[in-house]
Amino acid sequence: MSFRVKIDPTACIGSGSCIAAAPAGFRRDDEGRAFPTSDVAGLGDEVLLDVARNCPSGAIYLFDAQGEMVDVFGP
């Protein structure tokens, strides 16, 4: 499975935890908020789950192939 990543720019606090964990997949915009790069699709699902779980503001959302939001803290 390959997750689609969305970051809520109003929730992102710019901590950089996603960039530290997966520098190829995330960057900061001019306002210091994170955004996914085109390379985010090449990251494994486990990496993306880890990044989303460790976002301190909960701004990172993952979606499955059917477009359903993934419960990153679920089973």
C-alpha cells in the first residue's frame, strides 16, 4: 500500500520532526510550515506512519488507496 500524505498548514507548528525523520519526503515553506515533497511517495508506509504519529501538532494525515483517512494510532 502507498499512503497519500496531507499536511494541515493551519495545524503545523514547524517543529521539523517530519523533516528530521524523513528529509527526502518533507520540506519547509517560507513560513516555516512543512509540506510533502514529490519524493514522499517513495517512502515506505511504516516510515510515513512513524512520521505522522510523531508530529507534535497532529498536522500530518495519511490516506489509503481508496481515499480513506488512516487511523495512525489504530491497529
